[in-house]
Amino acid sequence: MVRHFLDVDDLSVAELHEVLDTAAALKAGEYDTAPLAGESLTMVFEKPSTRTRVSFETGMTSLGGHAVFLGPDDIGLHGREPIKDIARVLSRYGSATMVRLFDHADAEEMAAYATAPVINGLTDDAHPCQTLADLLTIRDLFGDFDAEVAWVGDGNNVAQSFAVGAAMVGLDLTVATPDGYELDDEVLNRAAEYEGTVTTTDDPGQAVADADVVYTDVWISMGEEDRREQKLSAFDGFQVNAELVGDDAVVMHCLPAHRGEEITDGVLESERSVVWRQAENRKHAQCGLLVELLG
Ligand code: CP
Ligand code: NVA
């Protein structure tokens, strides 16, 4: 059976820890092996990217393999060719296909037809590769997962995958979102199957009160530009700034950041911000995943 990675709970808890262990080992050993020599990863992007594209591309090179970038103008999803055809063709060239798409159902369709693993590099609903890097970062910082984490902001793709992944490793997570921007009930139900707890609130102060980690993401995600005014007003009071964060917690952000909106420049640039380590860990975490799926 083909193993896909459309969200973080496509891995078992044991496999998730295995991916993080491999990621940490690769990071420490500076990639002196070539476990994916001769393998190729095809990558289909409907949306822009810095971290996802470059971390997968350099990651494949570091593992001895190769990555092929296909942007919106190359492949013409929904226009030039249907997804089900693209899925079957790309599976015959590469060992896996990474997709960054708008509609999560399109990633599911890709997986339904692909005969090689499909890896979700972000859809409107989920960003599980980001979660792998986030968990690796928290493990780097605390040695394990004995930490209280607060999510402050939108209950978006990044938040949804993170909530499930956090629950899988046993973190205690409090999610503060404004009315109308909560995590999906379906996501909360999936998270509830695991050891960690996910508590929800509409009060950012309550979420961060005991937090060791405060995590946020943009309020206006890719594709939501026309909802800007409505969302800016809904998220009033949810900015991660010095007053909210206090003196103790570290601050995470998946990037790109919109300074002055969901986070202040001062907090993002402060010593408590671990965003660059988090971005670097995208590469190590995804290499761990690629070895798990293809190695
Ligand atoms: N965090 C993240 O996925 O960044 P990109 O959109 O630049 O890939
Ligand atoms: N929520 C953001 C994440 C970007 C990595 C978006 O979807 O645009």
C-alpha cells in the first residue's frame, strides 16, 4: 500500500517519533550518508513558497537525491490536465510527489490516483510538514515534549496540523482564536484520540498564562487577500506582542510573518524568537519524513 502524508496523523505516534529521531540524527550527522541516492521528488506548487520549496529541494540533494519544481505555469492544474492524470504520470517519474495546493480535496484526489507517496506541502486545511519542524524545534528546546504551548491567532492550516501533532506527542496545547476562526471540530476530534490535550478559548491572555511556547501565524493566509479588512478587525487583540508574551515563553512562527499584524517586529526579532531554528528544521524534519517514506 502506498504511504501518503496528507496530514500528520497519517503517521502512527511511533512513526512520528521515528521521523523526528531520524531528523535529529541527520541534523547531527550533517548528512554524511546518501539514503535517497538515485531517487527523485516531484513538487507541484499552486501557491508561492520560500521554505517549503527550498527545504525540500536542498533536502533531497543532501540525501543524495534530486527534486523537480513545477510551478502553477508549468503544470496548469485544473486547466491543462486533470489532477488524476498528473498524479499517475508524476508517480512514474519520481519516488514521491510533494503538493502545495489550495483545496485539500485536490491533495486527496492526487493521493487516490498516485502510485507513489503524496506529501502535503500545505493546503488550505493542513500543513503537516510544518508540524514536523515545529515538533522537532520544541524537542530541541525542551529535550522532550514536557511543555505548555499556546497558539494565538487563526485556526488555520498551520494551527490544525499542529494541534493534531501536538496531541500525538503529548503536548498540552491551548488554542486562542477569535469567534468564527476556531479549529474545525473534525480536527479537535482527531486530536482527542491522542495523549496530549487541546484546550480552546477566545482569550489570548488565558492561553499564554502558563505557556512555555507561544506560536502564531499570519491572519491573512495565501488566497485570503480579499478577506483582509474583515480578518484584521476580527483579530484585534490577538497580536503576539511583548505585553502578551511576557518574559518567559519562547515564540514560534512558521513564516512568512506579517510584522505589525499577528506579531510585532520587536517580538519576532527578540532573543526569545526561535523562528530561524524552526525554519531550518523544515529541512531536517522533511528529510526524516522522506527517509521514513522512501528509505
Ligand atoms: N512556512 C512555510 O511553509 O513557508 P513557505 O510558504 O515559504 O513555504
Ligand atoms: N497560513 C499560512 C501559512 C503559510 C506557510 C498560509 O496558508 O498562507
